Amino acid sequence: MEDLERFRGMIKERIGLGVHATYQGNIPYHVYNWFYYKEAFSRNLVLEVIKDFGLEKGIVLDPFCGSGTTLLACKELGISSIGFDIQPSAVNASNAKVLDYDVPEVRKILKDILSKDVKDAGISENSFAKKAFSEYSWRQLSFYMAEIDMLPSNLSPFFRLALTRAAIRASSCFRDGAVIKFGKRKQANVKRLFRMEAGRMLKGYRIFGKISKGGYCKAFFGSSLRMPLKSGTIDAVITSPPYVNQDDYLTAYAVENLMAGKNIAKDFMESKAYGPELKGLPVPEACLKYFSLILESLREIFRVCRRGAKVAIVMGNGHVEKRVVESDVIAALLAEKAGFSARGIYVLNRRFALVGRTRKAGVLRESLVLLEKG
Ligand SMILES: C[S@@+](CC[C@H](N)C(=O)[O-])C[C@H]1O[C@@H](n2cnc3c(N)ncnc32)[C@H](O)[C@@H]1O
């Protein structure tokens, strides 16, 4: 496809922002660090993009909001934002981070919940929970889950996230790459862990509250392919879809999604077969469906953007069937098919595609693709 050469010509280095394309950059920041999300980008990347866009007000959209980094950075700056994600735990974490709290009220509710005698909540363990938790821990977890379900929606995300953090510590699971493995079940005192995690979060909230300007920010459980938003209403988009060979994120968050108590929405990968627009794309057959979904999302993003809206998308290249898949330049090409003008491709990170553990088979870029609805 000769067009790709034009987009390759737009590639420029911006390596200084590399660490901010990952979750690592969020670790020092209160509230941003409430939910470990391996796929996240960081606060400073969002702040940098907002500065580049010259955005001071309006509505920012993140159609793949994950753990809510874009939404929280917008809240810090006093800009409104909306996010969508198909992972219930990610949506819950995003909302827990962006809601406003009355700290003494939260402390009182926590005290009330913890003062209750743990009873059987009648939530039976599924096969995953049976492997992840001892009966002792599950009895407490399910009791607190039922208590949290009765809280109003402006408070439940906070408590659910605190309990999720406790559940992660109480579980026997650990991640080995993309796979969840189980160790010995622990007789963990969930009550103590829940109190500790909620306390830590409140401490972080107090510090973040001093710098945050506030604003309407909310994450919704739903797909970027069909967003319940009016056409032409969004001023900017800052986002990062799943990467091309990254289809493991749904299983990797099994404990988190169990605690969020909802089923995962229709998967990103479950959609139409690819259309003729993708004919000739220089990628293995196995990637065509992924790119047809990227195109479908870009069309939906184009619809909801106003004229002049700016879009920043973090895309990671992949290594599939021994070929380097240039997702960044392909995204720029597909964005133009969706109606956008590509404004630049900035490389944030480069790493080697490895065959086995050591043989270098090419270079993979992680890039910021900038677009505009002209
Ligand atoms: C790379 S992560 C985004 C991380 C986010 N930038 C952050 O800082 O946490 C991509 C996200 O897209 C979500 N996702 C996948 N398919 C989706 C879809 N069709 N609609 C909305 N979100 C989707 C995944 O659940 C995942 O949270």
C-alpha cells in the first residue's frame, strides 16, 4: 500500500516522553496510582498533550479509558471528560479516581461497614474464586461486596476499589506475563486489608484534592464502537486502544473484574468481519480484524468530534507471525479513511522485536499519533 510511505515520512522522535507511555510514570502520583493497570499511560503524557493542544476547557473523550488516566488528568486541570471501557474493573477504578469525596463521611461509612459482624452474604464462589480465595477470606469479601452494593453510586466505586485492592492482596493469584497462576490459598484477614487500603486511598485523595481544579469527569461501561454521545460534541480525544497482539487483558484482570461484579461487555475483538478498505494492508491476515475494529472506532470518534477537534492516540507496533506490524502509521492511514487529517507521528519508545529470547527481528515503535478533524 503506497500510502503508508507518506505516513512514515511523518515520524519524528519524542523519546523523552517514553516512560509516560507506560503505567510506571503514574506510580509517584497520588490517586493516579490507585489501580495498577499494566496497559495504562501516565499523567504527564496527558498533561503534555493537553498543553500541545492548547486546551483549557471543553470536553475531552477517552473512548478506551482503562484506569482513567486521561479523565483524572483532565480533572486535575479543571477540564470535563468522558470515558468508555468494556472492563468493569477499569470503569470502576476510573470513577473511584474522579469522584469527589467528603473525607469524614467516607471514614464514617467505612467504620460502619467494618463494625458489622460478617455474615454469609449468599454470594456463591465461582470456580475462579474457589481457587483464588480461602473460604475464610471469601466469606468476608462477599459480605463487604454486598454492603458496598447498597451504597449510593457516588461512593460505591471508592469502596469497591479499596476492596479490590484488598482482594488482590488476599488472593492466591499472581500474573505470569499474560497468564494468571494460583499459589497456596491464604487465610487473609480481609477486614484488616480493606481498612488499610481505604485508609491509604483517603490519604492520597487529600493530597490530590489540594492540586485538582475539579470538573465533570465520568467513565461509562460500554464500547468505543458505539458511544451514546451526540455528533460534533467532543473537543479533544486522548486515548490508547489495546495493542495489536494484546488480547490477554481480559483474563489478566480476573480478580479485579470479579470484585467489580459485572460481566465484561462485548469484546473489542468481537465485531464485523473486515471490509474492502483494508485490502492490501501490509499485515498478517490475523491482524485484519483488529485493524477493521480500529477503523470502526475511528469512524465513531470522528462522528462525535466537533470540527477542529484534536485527537492523540498512543499506538504500539506489534510483532505478529514474525512480521513487524506498524500500527502507528496504519492508524494514521485509517484515521484519514475515517475523515481525519493526520498531523504527526511521534515516537515515544522503541524496543526490539525478539524471536526466542535473544534474536532481534526488528524494531517496534510506540508512538503518539496526532490527528485533527478539519
Ligand atoms: C491500552 S488500554 C487503555 C489504558 C488507559 N489509557 C489508562 O491509562 O489506563 C486499552 C483499554 O481499552 C479497553 N477496550 C478494549 N476494547 C474496547 C472497546 N471496544 N471499547 C472500549 N474500551 C475497550 C480495554 O479494556 C483497555 O482498558
